[in-house]
Amino acid sequence: MRNLRKNLIKKFIREKGGYFGIVGATSITISTLISFYLYSLVNPDLNIISYAVSDLGTGPGLSGLIYSIGLLIASFSQIPLYISLINYLRKKMGNVFLIRLVVLSSLFSIFSHNFLSLVPFYRTILLLYYTHGIAAATHYIAGSVSLILYGFIELSHVKVSKILVILSFITGALYATLWIGYLLDFLVGIPEELINHTIQWVALVGIILWSLFHGIFLIKAKKQEQGV
């Protein structure tokens, strides 16, 4: 009975991952917009240049809680989305090494993102600040690798809509820009807000669209397989 339940759960995740992509994209979009609005009521100076996306998680009142809940839902929705997408790609191509590389980078990206949703970005508490920063850097490094690999596979091995390829490459490039910005801040001392803050917001939009469109793609692909 236990093995049957496990198999049913695995099958559900593989086949319904597209829906999780839509749920995750919707969750983080709604929570970010509401959190930003509530935060701006208290702090009219809130903007995408001086404030990082993670600052919403420590916003006053309900703004921080709403963003954290939305981020948590979106973070864990990535797991079935990635599993379903990787399962689809594995069926379409035979390059085992490339698939393993995608799996490894996706795992690092997912779990570091899940960690981000649980550890708030308090600038005044050094332990939380640096812990969050390390998790963010890991997420952006692994995320840039996985997204660019997805784009490469989608372009060269799997016939998909060009918009999926474009979203993978652009969002991957934005993620790469972010961790390079962190590196420059650490090595050269270039202020983080001059490099990363605005790009974080753009990258957030990129990953929302990536999750949404890949979710829709997986749902359509599954229906085509079933002849619906």
C-alpha cells in the first residue's frame, strides 16, 4: 500500500507539474504586488532601485508575511514543475550527461530558493543577512546554469515554442548578471544596489513568465500525448 501511494504521488508529480508552474507563478505575482502595495503605504520611498526583492520579506505588518507565504508556495511549486519538465526532456533526447547536469543544477537552484523563502533578509541581523546572501548567490549561480541549459536543450534537441527558448536564455542571463554582481561587490566593493536591485525585479518577472509558459507548455504536451 505504501509503495502504491509513493508511485501514485510520483506519477501525479510527473504528469501534473505544469499546473504547479502556473500555481507558483500566480502565487508569487499576487503576493509580490500586494506586499509591494502595503509596504509602499508605510514607506513611500519604496522603489525597485534602492530596494531588493528580498526586502519585501521583511516589510512592515502583513506585507512581509504575505510576500513570504507567496514565495514559499512558489518555491515548493518549482519541485514538481522541474521534475515534470526534466521527465519530458528525458523522453525527447538521449544525452544522459546533459540531463544529469540539468538535474543537478536544478536541484541546487530549487533547494536554495526554498531556503530563501524560509530565511528572511534582515539587513540588521548579520547572521540572517549573510545566510540569506549565500543562499541567494547559490540560487542565482545554479539557476543561471539550469535555465541556460534548458534553453540550449529546448533549442537544439526538443521542438518547442521559441518563446520558451527566449525566456530560458534571457532569464538565465539575468540570473548570471546577478551573481556576477554579487561577486563584483565582494571583490571590488561596487555597491550592490548599483548592480543588482533593479535586475532582481526584472529577473523575478522573467522567472514568473518562465514558470507560467513552461507550465502551460507541459499541460498542452500531456494532453497531446493522451490524444485529448
